[in-house]
Amino acid sequence: MKARLPVSSWEVTLVVAIVAAGCWSATLSPYYLSLDQILDSTRQFIIPGLLAIGLAIVVITGEIDISVASTLAVGAVLLSKFSAFGVPVWLAVPPVLVVCALLGTLNGLLVAGLGLPSLAVTLGTMGAFRGLAFIIGSEVGYTDFDDSYLYTGSDYVWGIVPVALLLFVAVALAIGFLLHRTVFGRRCFAVGNNKDAAWIAGIDVTRLKTIAYMLAGVLAGLAALVWIGQYGSARGDNADGLILFVVTAVVLAGVDINGGKGTVLGIVLALLLLGTLRNGMGLANIAGPTQTLVFGALLVAGVLRPLALRVLAEARNFVRPASSGAGKAGS
């Protein structure tokens, strides 16, 4: 059970891959390594990053939630309604986060409370929440946001550091502490490793998983606030198609899709790698479908990685006794 935050060999591999992708991108543009460009380019992974951290909490408990992007859309259109009625952003954000938390809680109750398969449940709520976003908002969209609503996703601190980046760092540190330094986090890993054993040990599995889904909903609500700041628009199809990037980040981070393993550090590194690759492919004018193919291939590679490691470990264990046996025979 990995509730601590060691730097694993996979995370070191991700760092090497980030450096390699950065070097490749630097050859495509003389401005790539400028501090302004690097900090500004981080904005492209903040939204999927917030969703990925929320999803990782759920996956660590042994479940999945593919409805987080639709929850973001609900949050975005709700913020547009508050803005249209002239409600200050500091009064609008809390109820939006509550609604998104309730959507996540609904997923948790259906999955953990009723014992339904999480993939089927969140596939259904992905469509239901998306429909709800269209009902609340519209296909036309809302763009007349007050400037205060746009601040988090579009403004800068000291003229160079995106406010959204500071928000993401704060969230990553908070969730990292929650998962790797608290009883709640240790219980998440325990449930992901063996939910039956965790239940016998006295852990309320249903409550724990429901809280995990609720946190994923809250982070989707925060991502909605960043979304309207970056794009200045809220409509029912916001973040449609983003789930591939989000799931790829989680799997590539080393979070075991079966639960019980993963770190927030791995999520951050995977996001940096994917963001660097996306930036580089954009500089190289690589078409969108090709970029999607690359991310899909990385997702498959991330899923296959644990299997490949197990096969290599078994092969190493098989060869080692055979080698020692041959040595004894020779002596």
C-alpha cells in the first residue's frame, strides 16, 4: 500500500521524457525556452489537470469517473447564469461548487451505495450531466461575463505567472497532502488495494468512495471557473472530448487503473509531459487528429505498463534461478 510520496523510477522516467520533449520543442521555435512562453503554456493543462487530480482520487479507490468533463460544463453554465443576474463572483462560486459536489456525490451513491459498476454509471451520468448543462445554458453560449469572473482563468500575477497556475499548484499540494499524509488518504489506498479487507478492518467503504466522487465534482467546479476565464464562454458542450486527455494523464502518471496505487506528483509530471508534447506538436503544425492518435497511444501504453512490468519481473525471476542452478552444476 503506497500512501507515502516516494519518487518512483516511473516518475524519474517521466522527468526524462519531459526534458526530451522540451528539447524537441525547443528545436521548433527559438522562443520556446523563454520564461514567458513556458509559464503561459502551462495554462493549457490547468483545466484537464484539475479534472485529472479529481479523477485520480476516484481511481485510487478502485473506481472510475468519466463524467467529470460534463460536470465542468454544468458548473460553467451555472456561473454564466449568476453572471447574467449580476451576482458577484465570490457569491457565485460557492453554490456552483456545491452543485458540482452534489453531482459527484450522486455518482458515489450509485456506485458505492448501490454497488453498480462505475464505468456504466458514469457513462450514463456523463450524458445526463451534459444534457443538464444544455438545459441550464444553451448551444449558443454566454459570453458577457463580468471581468471578475474571468480573473482566475485569464489574469496574471506579477505580469507573468498565470493565476490559474497558482490555483493548480495550491490544489495539487492540498490533495497531495490529503492522499499521502492523512488517514483519509491511507484509507483510499487501502480500499483500492482490497475493499473487502478494508471493510473488515472497519473502513466505511461506501462513505469513503462517495467522498472521493464528491471531491472529483468539486475540482470539476473549480475547473469550470478556470474554463470561463480562459475561453470567455459558457455553453453546454464545454470540455466535450477532454476526457481522453484527462484519463491519459491519470494512467500515464502511474495511477493503477485497478486502484490502490498512484501519486499526485505523478499526475503533475504526466500533465507536464502531455502539455509539452501538445505544445511541441502545435509548433510543428501537427494536425489535431494526429495529436489525438498520439494521446490515445500513450493511454494504451500507460494501461499496458503494469502488465509489461509484471512480465519482465516474472521473466527475471525465472532466469535468475536457472542461472544459479547452472552455476552450481558447473561447480
